[in-house]
Amino acid sequence: MHHTRKSWVSGWGKSVLFMMAIFLTLMTTGCTSFYVDTALKDVPPENMKKLDAPKPVQLLFEFQTKDASNPVATQKLRPRVEEIVKKTGVFSELSPGPVSSGAVLSIVVNNVVLTDNAAGKGFVTGLTFGIAGSAVTDGYICTIVYIPDGNAPKISKTVRHAIHTTLGNANPPAGAVKSASAEDAVNTMMRQIIMNAVNDIANDPSFK
């Protein structure tokens, strides 16, 4: 994977300047709150696909911003991704390198911002920056691809999620669940989006 370092810093005016990185502490002079969207929910343990004989797989992970690889976020979030996939129980072992069967699980999470005028129908680049009294939504697109072996066709699934950020007195979307911090919101989003994606792969009729 080709890595292109992107800057996430942007300024809005002289009185308020802050930076949000997916996994770092938000620094701001205003009152900022984070809410995880509830359209996508956790997969209950009893609903997770159960396999008689799980197999090992090579796990590939990349975090992107506007379709461009973000190596810093990838490195930060990879341990969390490995932990989540292990908890699904779908695979017996996760390896950073090739496994004997040739099985590969590729997970790409792309961070985009939902535009107001697109009403959730389109995506534009960037992370979340704003001023007091504003509300913005970060969209996350998880694309997961599983290849059982070198000769088998791939299985591909896409799952979407969102985190809403409010500043000042802006109201969050109805039903969104407030998180203690930006990091907690990201952890919840990652858990839900990846567990749903892996479960979708495991429930595909072609999965073996």
C-alpha cells in the first residue's frame, strides 16, 4: 500500500482553533461533545456466526482519509482492529504475514465528512473542524474483503457508520449516544463497524 501523509490541521478564526484526529485528544477552547450514530448497532454474541472449525487468516488493515492512506491512524488503530476481529471468533488466528491456506482478510476504514446539502447521500473530504454552535458528522466506510485461498473468488462487504460532533449549544441528531471523549466514540464506532462487517462476511453463502 502506498502511504501519503496528510495534514489534519485547519484554523477557523482567531478565537477558536482546534484539531481533531481520530485517535488523539481533541484540543479546543469551546465545549465539544461526541455522539455515536445508532443506525448501526453492536452484534449480539448470539447473533455472531458460529463456525465448527475456524481457520487462520492473514489480516491486512488500512485507515484512510478521503480515500488516501493515513499511516499514523493505521498504526494507532491496528491493535484495536486485531482485538475486535479476534473477539468475533470467525478466525482461529490472525497473522500479519501469509498463512498456509493463502486466506486473506483485508479491512479498510475510510473517514469522510457528510455534507449538509447532500443529506447523507454524498461524501466530501476531511476530518471535523468547526466553531461554537455548529454540528458536523464524520462518516466511516468499512470495506472488508475476504479471499479464502489463491483460487477462490473474493467476498466483499461494505458497512457504514457515523460520529456526530457538536460545539457549543448545537444539538446532536435524535437518538445518537453521547461518548465520554473522541477516543471513546472512535472505539465504539470501530467495534460496531468491524464486527458487523466480519459477521456479514461469515454469513455469506460463499464463506468457507
